[in-house]
Amino acid sequence: MAKHKTNKPIKPIKRLEPTQEEKYQQEILELKQKLHKAELDRDILKAYATLTKKPGKTSQHK
């Protein structure tokens, strides 16, 4: 014979709240990711500017 399961009330899952330190660490990681992406974008734009630069014209910026 199969056993009948009792209908126990389902306990809600308790989510752990991140500590203040964990929140800061997460924010730091997100900011590092944004910085890395911005640096990659900058490098791509520099390379693109170099490739599309017309010969004979020199930049006056230093």
C-alpha cells in the first residue's frame, strides 16, 4: 500500500538579507565591471580613430 502524505503547511522560504559589507562588496564588483567596460570602449574608440585618421592631417593635441 502507498503511504499517504500528510498535508503539512509549507513554510515560507526565508531569504537571508545581505550584510552591509556584502552589499559594499557587490557594489564594488559592479563598479569594477563598469570601469572595465568603459576602458574597453575607450580603447576601441582610440583604435577606430587611428584607423580612420586621414593621412596628411596631424593632430595638434598632446
